Amino acid sequence: MERVYSAHSLLVSEVSSVAKRVLSECGIEASAELVVERAPPERGDLTVNVYRLARDEKKAVELAAQLSEALARGARLVGAARSEGGFVNIEVNPDTYGRLVWKVVSEMGEKYGFNPHPRPLRILVEHTSANPVHPLHVGHLRNCVVGDALARILRARGHSVEVHFYVDDVGLQMSYAAYGFEKVKGLKRDVKPDHFIGLVYAVTNAVVNIRALQKKREHANPDERARIDRELSDWLWVAKELMERDEELFAAIAEAAKSEDPLERIYAINRAYEAGEKWAVSLVREVAERCIEGFKQTLDRLGVAFDSWDWESEVTVWNGLTAEVLRRLRESGFLREDKGALVFEADRLAEDPEVRRRLAIPASFSVTSLVLVRSDGTTLYATRDIAYSVWKFRRGVDKVINVVGAQQALEQAHVRLALYAMGYVREAENMVHFAYEMVTLPGTKMSGRRGRFVSADELIEEAVRRAGEELAKRGLDPAENREIAEKVGIGAVKFAMLSVSPSRPLTFTWERVLDFERNSGPFVQYAYVRARSVLRKAGSLKPEVAEGAFGSEERKLLFLLGYFPEVVARAADELKVELLPQYLNELALAFNKYYDEVPILKAEPEEKARARLALTLMVAVTLENGMRLLGIEPPSRM
RNA sequence: GGGCCCGUGGCCUAGCAUGGAAAGGCGCCGGCCUGCGGAGCCGGAGAACCCGGGUUCAAGUCCCGGCGGGCCCGCCA
């Protein structure tokens, strides 16, 4: 007998088969149009829209009546079916369906929700990939939290998933940080290493930009001068802020930049690093490693792990892959030279509607050509990203999902087009840009180069602090407080970031991210803790579901519990992480209501108490598994 | 100038793929602690779904044209 992962899918197939029988009796051959979906609250559990089957109003109403009668009579798992207008609203039978759900949940236990896809894939997920020159900020946090949950959900769908972090160690931003670092590495500061590097990076940017702008100003015409002055005053403000943060460090870098041309040195570091010269490698690597050490501290605290850290230098430059990509692109005939630079004619390739269709590039999306090699012979970020994509697929994966900001939509399309041009058609078709919108800070614009951002660490710390305060208010044992505050605070942040759809820009405010009420991480955790508390108090009472033990008061919860594997499947197949937090909130809400309405342990007769205990156990298991899929830790008390 | 995303009660968000019954939360008003944990529960007020056309028996959802906000457009990453 085949393993059952989802009671819901059995329910739906039962409803469909009864419905199809009625339809064919009526001479309607429209099984493809038959959709069984969730009913709006207060109308039942499932609904069939009959308008889609019979376009005619009168016929639809008639057919709905026939269908509901057949379902109420002929479907074992259905308790009630009513026709309302052109809809058939269905309620599950709490007895038969409840016993089925109990069977599935108790068999699956901590794996409940695991719902394997008929054709599992090998999937590579890349996420976060912050440049190793400053700490993770709230924008990276959104990327990180969403990417991590996505990977977990895909695994629960039976896919084999590897999670990668792309360490962007090639490029000018790295050399800026390295330049500043050279001047101040002797300074001892009592901060996380990534915060130290972030400050060095911002100071270097300020010092170098101010110097460059002042030089440019000398030979500028009045129009340009006005523009330069505006930019200059912006950077002078930044410099002032940074000086206030660390006067000694600022002075050290500013002094050094007076006696030499810093840009010359920065470019030299960049060239030497790409060429793999030892001195540059050890300098740049020290900066990047320190920064990544800080990232890892933050990620550990968040419970986010990576299977692989891919250094751009290693996987694209030093191994010759970027050069190979350029050769193949040249052979493709889509490369041209323009003023000494090499340009990929992505626009020309994108004129073919068939190519667009295969690469999921809409007909109206405007594609530009892309410079791959500067006139001085050095490569650009996108060039190396193409090589990285080739590298990813050479690991033997079926699909690559890049969790990357929506601003990079054009760049991501460029990479797919380049893969296609090189003949990597399957790869190009299976590279997905999972886009998320920016996190904005009201008032200012976040900028790593300017050292202006709310770091992930600050946010986490504040969340944990507030959670600790709440816990103390409730008289929680201080010995336990710290550990639980960690789970609750971080849970709140994750839930807040996961429950809005990634396509929507997120305005960061403390009160929003640190919401502990309904529709929040702590709300779900609280419902879980209550359920656990009941289970602890059960004593010798054993969870068990006898025939007829579940009644109408359990119906809604049973339906929701059975629905969980379906949510996991949809979240994975449609890449919609936000379905999970929405579902968990709904389940928590339903359990809280149930908890308020009926006695569980004191229910009479004992058979009912045992069934309600089983229900409580299922709620706890489902909430726990759901939270884990989001990377949220379930606390035992709070 | 071209393109992408977003626009839903005072505020935040779901629903748009596959058209059919506007769903949650915050805030506001009023109730519920002698019960298994009140970070809870129940009730109420509050929405011309950005605007204008079109398709349709039916549009928040599809199409066209606007408006507002964010982002992107060859030698940054």
C-alpha cells in the first residue's frame, strides 16, 4: 500500500471523483475545469465553483444542487455539502476525515508535512551572497531569511537541495576595503570583525571619493561644479558621521591617502588579486575572511547554514572559467567589439520570441546589450556571474534558484541569455531568478558604501531584548529567559519578513518587525506552547481517536491540519514562502479559539478527552514542523 | 526616453496564475480571567479594491491608456 502523505489530497480526489461521476451523468465533459479549492471562512472547508462548469446561471444553480446532494451522500470524507448560488460548499466529516488525519499525522510525526514531488529534482539555491566588505544589513536579512526558508520548503517537497553563498571577492569594492585595511590593521577594536571591516570600507570610500571629487572640481566648468559640490557635501556629511564613530581610524586612512594616490593603489590591488599575486591574495583574503567570520556569527545565531561558500575568484577567475565563457560566447557570434570593449549582443538574441519564451523573458521586457570586457581587458561582474552559473550547473543540478534582489532582473536575464547563446539551453531554461524587493528605511537611503544601514545584528539584538522584557513581565524564570528570548525575538523578525510577499517593497520600522501580537511569530509560538502545556498535563491520558470521537467543534481544526502538506507542496512548487506563515497564523488562531471554547483534558467521556488530546498533539506537531520549515525555533515555554 | 515591480478600510497585509461570495492583522469602540497559560477569546464600526476605458452573463483579478511610489537601463557590483 502506498504511503499517504496528505489527507487533503485524498479528500480532494474523493470529491473530484464523485463530482466527475455526476458531471458525466449530466453529459458534461469538463473534468479539466473541475477545481476544488478552499471555501471562504464561514462557508465551509472546500468549495466547487459550478459556474466554471456550466456557464449558464440557471444550469449552474441546478447542477450545484445535484452535486451537493451526490457529495453529501456519496463521499465518505464529506460531512455536509450545500449548494449556495453556483457554488457547492463542502464541510469535511469530522469523524471519518479526523481519523484519516490522525492516522497520517501520527504515522509521519516530526516529518508530517513532508510531501514528496512526483519528480524530485536536484536544486541549487544561492542566497544572501553579501559582499564581504560590510556587515549584513536588514536587506540582506530579508534575502537570508527567505532563501533559507525556501531551501527548507523545497527539501520538504522531496527535492535534494544544496545551498550556496557566493563570496564576491573580486572587484573594486573589495580593493577599497583592502586599501583601508592596510592602513589600520594594527588598531584593536572591540567589535565584530564584519563591523570593523564595514567601518573601514565606509571610511575609505568617503576619503577616496572626497579626494577624487575635489580634484575633479579644479578643472570643472560651472555647471559640473555645482553638481560636484552637491555630491561633495553629501560625502562630507558622511565623513563627519564616520569621524564621530572612530576618529583615530578615520585619521589613519585620511593621512595615508594624502601621501599617495589611493585610487592608483586600489586598482593595483584589484589587478594583482585577479592575477593571483601572492601579496594581494593574502591582503584581500584577510579582509574577506574577517568579514565572513562576522557573517557566520550572525548566520549561526539565525540558524542559517550553507553547504558551500563559493569564492568568485576561485570558481570563475583563477580556474579559467571566465576565459572559457568568453571563448564560447565569441564562437556564438553574439559578441562584438566596441571601442575596445567586448559586448554581448543580448538584445539581438532577445529579438527571437522563441528564445524569450524559453527563458521566461516577457515580450515587452526591454533587453540591452552587455559589456563583458572593459577596454583595459578586465572583466565585469556579470561576466563572472555567467561563469559562475556554468559552474553551478556543472555540479550536476537540474535547477538553479538565485535569491537575488529585484533590481537585478536585467542582469539575471542577461545571464540566462548568455547561457543560451553558449548552447547551454537546458541550463538557461532552468535558472530561476527568485526576486525580492528592497527593504527601505524611512527617511534615509541605506548604503553600505556610506556606512548607513541598520545591521542585521542590531535588529536581532533589539528583537531579543524586547522579547526578554516581555518574558520577564510574564514572570519567566530568568535562567531560562535568555535562551527563550532568543527564539522568540528571532522568530518575530523571521515571521515578519516571511509573511509579506517578496515582490512587495518592505518599509522597515521597528514596531512592524517587532510585532508580538496576532499574526506574528510569537503568536504562533504561543499557541504551540499552550498546546505543549496541555500535553504535559495529560498525565496518564493517552491520545487516541475512537470512531465517533470527533465532532463538529473539531471540524475546522481537522481540516486545517490535513491541509498542511498541501500548503508545503504549493509553497514549494510555486515558490511562495509566504503561504506558510499565513497558514500557521490561521492554525494558531483556530487552536486558540478551540482552546477557549472546549475543555480538552476534562472532556467527558474519557474517549472524547483522548481524541481532543490527539487533536492537541496534532496541532503541536504541525505548528512545530511548520515553524521549522521557516527556520523559526519552537520554544517549550514562554 | 524605454522597461520591471508595487498601488486593496485610518495603517499594514492576503486574494490576481485558473474572472464568479472582498479575507486577516494593527488602531478604534464594547464585552470575557473561581477553567488546560489573557502574547488569548467574542462582538462592533470602518473598503466607490489608484483613475479612465474595454472584454465578459460576471472584473480586485484579464486587455488598453493614464496617475502615484520604488527600482533598472554597455565599460559599478
